[in-house]
Amino acid sequence: MSPRIALGVGLLLASLACQPTPEPPKKAPSPEKSRYFGGAPDGKLHVYFFDVGAGEAALIISPSGNTVLVDSGPATAESHLVNRLPELLRRELDLVVLTHPDPKHHGALDAVLKRVGARRLLEPQLPDTSSAYDTLLGAVGSRGVQVFSPASSANLPQESVRLQLEDEVNLTVLWPRAPATPLLKGATDAEGRNAANSIVLRLTYRNTSVLFAGAARAETEEVLLANGLLGHATLLKVASPGVAGANSQGFLEEVRPQGAVFSMDEGLGRDAKVRDVMTRLKGVGAKTFRTDVNGEMHAVSDGKQFELTLQRPTPGEPASARRIVLPGVDTRPALVKTAKPPPPPPVVVKPQPEPPVVAKVEPTRTVDTPRGTTPRWGSEGIDVDPLPAATKAVRKEDIRRAAQRAPTGGYVASRNRRIFHKVDCQSAAMIKDKNLVVFRTRDEALKSNFEPAPDCKP
């Protein structure tokens, strides 16, 4: 090698040695971290009614961010929901409710859960469901989703099951009420499904409420009316608008919604039976909104009123119009009812809270749990997130106060949890008086289907 070539090679090596070592390429964000894009909770209740044609799908987001998906729409809604839900969620769904084993209510569920995930799933556990529906539930359970059905407490069999999402936000299951009340024997469709036993839910947040009627039929409405389970609702998610007998005059007069949401396609919108339902709703003073006309609807409650935002305005209405739905005091003249006289209008704006009810949350059908068996209840209870009591400082006087509240018993529990504590446990001191349950003995607590708390191990 000539001296000139050797010098050139040396200079080249020296220049390369002085350059900084290139950084390794950055890794693409993992799917888990980029799966959800929803904003932070804003302290208000949000309800989204999705445009899924003639199916059913709605998302509830509580003021602190807990989420419930009520039905998942038909299979034709898969693409829309798989893209829309991540825009609204910040984590996996806390709860999914399938109100009825009809593909219009659950057809997109598998795709939705693969995309956003869920912790629990509530379904009515009806007899004679299709093999496809049972296979779907098995697949859901195999992913670790806890599947359970509404069942009244053994101690309070006549009380409605209540799922507490957080303070002042509750989902109450009005129907079905098995085993305390037998399932209805209404007419079945071509595949043997009896929609009369669809899950009917009431969502409440302070002064405002939404009645999700599921796939209720005339028989469902009759039993709800006969048992006094209905009441005034701010918004009604209309069920079965094209089914004869559903949304009866007596039912609508009892609920008296200020706003009613229809989930339908253009064809159903032309059905004469649907027009009849809209006429009856207008007669009780309700404003009607339709997904085939207005698209997706977003209802926001501050606890006093709902404000609705529509994807598309109703023809003839300015796009900027505000749609305020007030629960308020019903000042309309009493309507003539065919069954029984309407209740007197409330004299206060804030309704009396319903008595807290303990709900069963055991998985009633999973891959390892055959239909008809009843496994032991888990210790988590129905709370979407752990109670904050463990993070709060507990003073000695609080513990003494808890002991004084249960002078005859050594064990206490909350009606909203399925675990019991020693009376001097720190967690026991955080139980509110209205939710306090007292047991004289440990066996009494176990026989009442409560389990020992993991902190104090009573």
C-alpha cells in the first residue's frame, strides 16, 4: 500500500471513530398503550346512543370514568363500534350488559371485546338460547370476563338488584327478577327467544334517569306496572318500537319521559306501528329522537338535567339548537289511565334514594361453569373499582364508633359488598350507617353468603 493510500485510510477511520454512535430505532408503541383514546373524566354522566341500524348499543360513562356498554349492536355494526369505542374509552369496559340473546343486541360483541376488552358481562340467563349464543358466552368467559346474571338477594328476594357504579350512580335491574319472580311465558320468535324476559335497566344520577327497556314486550310492561317497578324517567331508550303491543299507553304514562330515543333504520322508521308509538310519546309530552334521522346521540347529565347533542339535526331544526331535557317536577295535567290512576307529582326535585340492595355477582355461565350451576361468589362484590376506604386514614374513634354500632355482633359488612369484617377492623369503620349489616356470629355471616375480608381475616 502506498503512503498516500495508507494516510487516506487512516484519516477515514479516524473520522468514523469521532462520529457519535447512532441511536437504535425507536420501538413502535405497543397496541395496549395505544388502544384507548378517550379523554379524562369531567364529573358528568355521559350516555352515547350509537347509530347501529335496527340494533341496540349504548355506552354509559360515569362522572369518574367507569364504563358500561348496554348491548353491542348487530354484526353489521362491528366496523363502526370497533373504531368508535376506543375514541371514548380510557381503559377496558368495566361492564357489558346483554339485555337479550338476539343478534341485534350482541352480534358485534366478539369483535368489540377483542378490540377494547371488558371485566364483567351481565346477561339474563334465559332457557333455550341458541347454540351460537352459548358459544359466544363461552368464548367471552375464556378471555377472563366474569359472566353473571341478575338474581335477587336471598335476604331481600323482592328487592331489585342494584349495581353501583359509584356514589350517586346506579344501575337497577327491574326485570327479570328470577328466582323470586318466575320468568314470563310470552310468545317466542322463530328461534325460540322470548323477549318478554329481556333485561330492563334504570340508570340514575341524582335528579336524572334513563330507562333502558331492552327488548321488552307488552307482557314485560304489564308485570312492571302491576308490581309498581316503574316511575318517571328523564330519558327512555325505546324498546321494540315495531312490535305490536309494546310501548303501551299505560307504560308510557307511568314512565312519562321527557325525551325518547329510537334505535332504527330507515325501513323501520316507515313502519305504521312505530309512528303510533311516536304519537303516544308526543301525547305524554316526550320529545323523540331517531338514530336513522339524527345519527349518534350524546346525552350529558350534571345531575340536574340532560343536554343532548345530535350527530345530525332533525330536518327543519337549526344545527346549533340546544336540546335540554329537564327531569323537574311534572306539572302537566294528570293523564287518564286505563289501569290505575297516576301517582301524584313529586313535591321535591330530588327523588328519594332507593334502598341499597345486595346483588349476586357470581359467574353463572363460563367455560368452567356449566349452565345451571352456582359457583361461590367472588370477594370483589359489585363495585366497579375497589372501595377507597383502604386509602383513607382511620382514626381510633372511628373504630370505636363502628364497635358501638354493633354492640351485639362481632362482625359487620356493607350492603354494597359481599365481604364481612371484624367489628374493630379499619375497613369496618368506613362503612356508612345506611349500608351497615351486623352479624352476631361468623357462621351467620357465612350463611348469608358473605365472605371473610382479606384485610382483617375474620
